[in-house]
Amino acid sequence: MSSLLRRKTIIEQPPERALARTLSWPHLVALGVGAIVGTGILTLIGVGADRAGPAVILSFVIAGAICACAALAYAEMATMIPASGSAYTYSYAVLGEIIAWVIGWSLILEYSLVVSTVAVGWSGYATPLLTPFGFPVALANGPALGGIVNLPAVFIIAVVAGLLMIGTRESATLNAALVVVKMIALAVFVAIALPHFNAANLEPFMPFGFAKHVTDAGAERGVMAAAAIIFFAFYGFDAISTAAEETRNPGRDLAIGIVGSMVACIAIYMLVAVAAVGALSFTRFADSPEPLALILREIGKPGFATFLAVSAVVALPTVLLGFLFGQSRIFFVMARDGLLPEALAKVSRRGAPVRITALTAVLVAIIAGLMPLDAIAALANAGTLAAFVAVCVCMLVMRHRAPDAPRTFRTPLAPVVGTIGVLGCIYLFFSLPHRTQEYFLMWNVVGLIVYFAYGRRRANAGIA
């Protein structure tokens, strides 16, 4: 039993297994903003409005507050343990191997499905631009939506994966430029939509109530049902913590990247959500694959709608880049620790994990090509919530176990923030669709079988 809770010792890696340190804090802030601001606000605001009505604004506040608590815990843990692997590595070093495996396996689920979701969201904006040129609709939707395969989603994953395999710094620099494009597009949306704000569109504000409930037709409604889905819109800062080994000054830059990107994105989201719900009745854009562009068309601004759609096509790949980056690093570190095949833990001459990036791209392309958007997003949230709970618990445990250990960043009111983070994430998990909870448990049952059959005997993580 004790071997299941053995803890990882953070050690210096040999050159052939080490990632190149090429990133500074501006790269990390751009990586965080690029990963956070994307499908969640450009696409899932429609899904959230369908579940909560105008009170989707409140759903954004709740999801953002819980994510903010988790972000503060991440910032403290990232500066204490500046190693790649994010919540998986923190859990391994603080809570033990079996818990780390569950979190790592959950992170594989999270990142794989996030990349897939964003690719499907990108396709939702790209397809209307392609169909006038004869692109077949059957090749823009998976089987669940009456098509064959979502080919645009597969295409954009391949492009971003290729960019990541070229090199981390080059990818981060291009990402920063595309983030600027995305911020301009959202600023234009707010500037155009806000003057059309009509208080009547907020009535009734909470048509489906606060707590999650299931209607007679089987649909899940309520502010918390929406929060559990659009929670997806706020995470992305955890991808920054996977870049710890590739950061020049991790003790300073990781905290700036995590907290800075989260604060910026909460402000952006609230402006966009208020402008969207106030400009048009939620019933007109609920569940649209391109809700913001639809709103602009409905208020008589088709030119700006096209501009937003084109900007989304150009800039949404920044989210793909952030999460595909994070996913490949989680896989890489688990392979380096022996829990997955060690042959995957190889880096190129430029210090990039090419093998694992290619494998990850194939996996997520299959998911994106065949599955619908809302099912992917909900299941991705389940994996993320598990990781956020683990990081908050790690922070609380280390405050008790090593209160005087050096901490470049200290979470203010740590016991309160950590407790809110844990309880809030657990509540959001139980607000997810029941089928999502079942799939998540099934995924982890499979993961535990893999661990006991393969990973446990091969672990080589410098175990303490």
C-alpha cells in the first residue's frame, strides 16, 4: 500500500530528456490569454445561454471566481515546484503516485478533449467561409451531426501540431501575435454590440433557476448547469504551469503568467457576456456554433460579423497551441517518469518533444473529427475539475507540511482560497451532466487498469 503513495523527487534531467528554456513572462501571459480566450467565449456562450438564459452572466461570474481560486493555488505550486507536468507533477511530489496517476490520466482527458473542442469550434467559424466555394457540408460535421468527418477540425490540429514540432519559442512568438488579433476582434464586438444593449433582453433574468435540474424533455437547465459547461471558458492558465521547465526564470515568470492572464481574461469575459446578452435575446443565439457573429448579423452589422468570423478563424488556433502544448508536456513527463512508454520521452535537437506531439495530434484529431461540441466540452471539464481540486489540496498540504519552504508567490488567504477552490470544483463536477460523470469514472477505471498492468512496475521518477 505504501508504494501507491510514494512521492516523486524533482531532479535535474539529462540533455536528451530535458526541455529547452526559451520562454519569458510575456510569452507565458500570451500563452495563457491565448489558451483561455477562445472557444469558451466565442462558441460556448451560446451553449451556456441555452442552459441559463440571461443569467449566463452569473454563470460566468461563478465559474470565473472558482477558477481564480485554482489559479492562485497553481501560481504558488508552480513557483515551489518549477518542473514540467502541472497538476500531475505537483500531485506526484506532494500526494503520492496513485493520486498523481489519476490526475495525470484526467489531464490527458482534459487536454485531449479541449484541443478537440476548440478544433470543432474553429470549424464552426471556418465552415461558413468555406461553403460558398463549394466545400461539402458533410465534410464539416461528424457523424453525430449527420456528416462524415469534421475535416476542417482535423486540418487545423495538423497545422498547429506541425508548428509546435518546429520549436517552442517560434510557436510562442507566433501565438503572441495571434493573441493580439483575437483581442482586437473581441474589442470590436463589445464596441459594436454594447450600444445595442436593451434591458428587456435580460427579462426574465433567471428563467431556469439557479441549481442544475433536468426538464421533462431531458434537458439540463440552471445557472450552475451553465457554469459547469462554460467553466471550460476560463481554464487555460494551467497550460502555463506545464511550461515550467521551458521558462527562463520560473520563480518569477510563472506567477506573472498564471495570475496575469487570469485577471485579464475575467475582465474580457464579463464585458463580452454583458454585451452579448444585452444586445440580443438569448433565445436567438442559444446553441449557435458562432453566437457572437450571429449577434452582429442580427443587429444589422454583417460586415463586422464577417470580420469577427475571420478573426476567429485566424486566432482560435492560439487556444489549440496552448492546450496541445500542455497535453504533449503531460504525456512527455509521464513517459519520462516511466508511467507511459519511455520511448516517447525524447526531444528533438531544438529541445521539442516531437514524438509525443505527433501522437497527441493524431489522438485529438480523431476525437475532433467524429464527436459533437457540447459532449466533448462537458467531459473535458470533468478532467479539469479533478486537476484543480488536486492542486488546491497540494497547496493546503504544503502549507501544513512545509510552512517555511521558499515560495516566490504566496496565495493570499490560502486556507480560504484553497477551500473555496476545492468545494467549488466539487460542486461544479456534480453540476455536470450525469452521463459525463459516468464517462469520467469509466475513463479513470480504464486508467487504473493501465496503471496496475503497466505503469506501477516501471515508475522511475526518483521516488522518495
